[in-house]
Amino acid sequence: MLRTPKDETRLRILAWLKEPGPAAHGVTADAVAETFSIPRPVAVTHLRLLQATGMLRTSRSAGRVHYHRDEMRIAEVARMFEKGW
């Protein structure tokens, strides 16, 4: 789910969201599209998949959806992989 054979965009999005700038207020789909040079609909798809797995949570500001990492869920998934899930 996080990585397909040809594309690691979702993993790169999660890593980028951990950086101080994006982590502070979350990011919009437009920001993800611009940062990763992908079409906005593709960015939305990646963000929604990450949200569906619980790795991202959302907030609204000025009518826009902002995506944030859910550190507890990410740690939980990491523990599952460490245990050989």
C-alpha cells in the first residue's frame, strides 16, 4: 500500500510531512502536487489512500483540507512490520 514497485510517492509524502515546515500546519493537495511534480488528482489519490490507512489525519482551514501525519498510527504500522507482519 505504501509503495508500489515503480513508485514510492506515498513514502516520500510521509517523509516530507515530517519536515518542520510542512509538519507545522499540514499541507494541501495542491502543495503535494507542486512539491512532487504530479497532477493534483494524483496527489489527492495518494493523500486519500494514506488517510484511509490512518497514516494521515485532516483538518480544515479557510475551506481547504490540510493533511497531517498521524504519528501514533505510523508507529503502530512500523511495529507491525518490525514483528514480521
